[in-house]
Amino acid sequence: MSDINHLASIAALLGDPARANILVALFDGRALTAKELAYAAHVTPQTASGHLGKLFEGGLLTMEKQGRHRYFRLASASVAQMLESIMAVTDTQPPRPWRGGEGLRNARTCYDHLAGRLGVALASFLMDAGHLVLSSDGGEVSASGLAFLRDFGAEPGPSKRVFCRPCLDWSERRPHLAGRVGAALACRCFDLGWIRRQRDTRALAVTAEGRVGFQARFGFDASFGQ
Amino acid sequence: MSDINHLASIAALLGDPARANILVALFDGRALTAKELAYAAHVTPQTASGHLGKLFEGGLLTMEKQGRHRYFRLASASVAQMLESIMAVTDTQPPRPWRGGEGLRNARTCYDHLAGRLGVALASFLMDAGHLVLSSDGGEVSASGLAFLRDFGAEPGPSKRVFCRPCLDWSERRPHLAGRVGAALACRCFDLGWIRRQRDTRALAVTAEGRVGFQARFGFDASFGQ
DNA sequence: GGAATGATGCGGCCAGCGCCGAAGCGTTAC
DNA sequence: GTAACGCTTCGGCGCTGGCCGCATCATTCC
């Protein structure tokens, strides 16, 4: 009883377009200020402030003050996964024409890991090389995969068995690599300067070093025909 | 742009208490009539009809006419997973006192698999016996586990590698067994008559045969102290 | 055919909520 | 100190949307 109302109240928070825009803007895991989020949601700062208060109250966001700025970010990975699962539903629906930018299709972040053609290409390479097994239900990194990741500088952690969470890509409709392994891989690619975030979009830019690096290490052309 | 509005519209569908009640009532995968759902949502049939129309229009439900009845069920497993992930968020939040029935804590269905103490106990047995490895990120059935399941009559499918999706239990806070394997296991337990659905609740009843069977096969007491 | 039942359509009521303008508070910059 | 900036609170407007009573249609039972 009470928890169903709680479910509904959480969902109602996501149900307003302005708040949905705010959450999606934060979906890549960054922390943004109230003003930036107001811009992202296409509302005035006052209105955004109200929404942010509700989202914070609802436990979906965390906030930290820094001088006269307030930085907001998603409260946890489970919030990101919730957004992900809703996007999965919006996508399994009538094949509505996708009018988003081509940049988002190529490469984007999905909270803490990589998605789009880049994410799928990475996962494909690892699978083809026998480093990874992935299905819709789960996945696992092999011994050779663990060595490969370690050599690449993306050690996923100390646990003996390294499972991964697959994440169905809404643009490519193929699973890509999420979970600890996906996060470590994405983090390393940022560190190497292979990919860079862009302003005002979740789309990622593959740098010149990145194109060379992905070709050399992972054997695919990260320009995706551009 | 357009897909964010779509996300918001889906979330708005879940954001109304009456619709949330309808979806949760359908969460165990059964098909229910419009009247039953009106009762579950605590609204009149007219109101429920409106809600069902919206949910159907939004692609969250499927409907089939049978005589003068209309049976509704969740449109897909991805809808169930969406609900699951929202429940996960509602639960990772302030440790609000749980006022639900004790029956639900013991055994319930989670769309197509088993949850509650029963679900966790099953997963624990399989893990202790070396039949299953499960973490928060993923899981896998071992060769011995595959043989065990086959012998039990719950063959999960022909694929060489059998991964499982873990599902964080909101009452036990431990992962239990979802995905194809979880569904096959639950299905077999129903077939054997070990568990039975109850009216007007997602809670399951463990039958006398079930208590004997779970004790013999899985080595735990399925009465859970009752 | 007639009555009962399940489901839907319509009209009207009303609460709730999103929105912005104006004003207030706190911090930073000069 | 003064000004600029970021953010929040308050108040009022306007509209969406949930709810039910009543009526209608379709199906089944007798």
C-alpha cells in the first residue's frame, strides 16, 4: 500500500517534462549547477529550483553547495538504472522515427559507461576476441579478457569472477557493456584522452588520439564513416 | 527532445496512484480483467477503464477480448523490469518502516520469477552447492547447476552459457534469481504444485508438498518459522 | 425476448500543479 | 561599500487531469 504510493510518487517526479530533462541531463553522471539545469529543462531558474527541490526531496538527486553554486547529481547508480530501464521501454515501443542528433548515435555516455556505436563496437571486439561473453541476461569477462583489461589500464576490480551487466542500447538495439567493467573501461578512455565530453549534450567526441588508439587496440574505425 | 517527452509521458503513466496499483497488480505476469483491476486500484470501473485505455495506448499493457471480458497483462518483460528498477529506487531510500504483509516477505512472484525469503533461499542453496555464482552485476549457472536444473525439470534453455540476471530483493536486500533461469525454476515449482498463487495478493502460498519438496531438494524449511 | 453483467463514453466538478514575475537572501567580484 | 550573480521563496494565474454519476453498447444467461 504505502510503497505503491511511493512508487507512484517517484514516477510522478519523472513524469514532468522539465524534471525528465533535468534527470536526463544528469544521466551522464556529471554534476551540474541549478542554472545549467534550468537551461537544460527550458524553464526559468525559479521553476527549476522548485523541481530540483522536489527531486532532492524525493531522494533522486544529491546536492552540494560550493560557494554560491549548488551542484546536483544523480543520487545513485540505481537511479541511473531506473532511467535506463524506462528508456528501454520507450524504445521497445512503436518504431518511432528517431530525430536525435547523429552524434548521440555514434558515442555517448550511459551514466558511467559508453553507449552508441562506440559502446557496441567495444563490446563486439571484446566478444570476438574471446575476452567477453555477453547475452541479454548477463555476461562475464574471461581470463584473457581480464589480462587484456589490466594491460589496457582498466582493471575492473579484485573479485575472482568478473560479471558484467549488459545494457540494451536504444539506438543500436544490441547489448553493450555496463556495470563495473563498463565503467572502468570508459574511465580509462577518458584518462587516455581518447574521448571527450561535449557541452550541452551527452554525445562524446572521439579525439584524434582516440581514433588511432581504438584502431590499434580494438581494431575498429571510431570515426564511424564521418 | 522528442524521446525525452516520451520518457516523461511513460513515467507520467506510472505516476498516478491508481495506474501504479494497476501495474503492480499485473506485476506477477497474470492477466486480469478490467473489473478486477478497478478493484485493485480502488476506483470505479469507469475510472479504471480510462486508466487502462491510457496504459494500453502508452504500450505498457496488452489486451485481449474474451467474451465480454477484457484481459490485460503487462506488455513485455521490459515493462516488468522497469517497475522492478523503480521499486529498487524506492527501496534504497530512507529506511521507511515496511508495513506490508508478512506473507509478501515470505514468498512472492516478481513478474516471472520468485522473490522474498523463498527466492533468496533458493538462490542461496544453488550458490552454496556450487551450482550458481551470483553477484550484483550478473551471474552464471555452472555445469553442475545445469545438470541439477535439468534433473529438477527446469531446463533453462539450450544455450551453451547460461547467464542469469540478479534481482535485488527489496525485502531481503539480497539478490535473487531472475532471468530465464529464474523463470524456469518458478514455472517448475508451480507445475509441481509446490507453490500456489493467492487471491488479491502477489504473495504465494507454499503447499504441504512444497514444504516437503523444498526440504528434500533444496534443504531449507519453506515454512519460514510459521 | 428480457434481465443481468462487463466495459466504455460523456459531461461536469474540482483539486493539484506547473509556470512565471517580483522580491529576498547569501556569496563573490571590484 | 557597492554591484553583480546564483539561488530561493512567495503569490497568483491558468490549465491539465483524475474522479464520479449517468447513459450506452456488447455479451451472456435464462
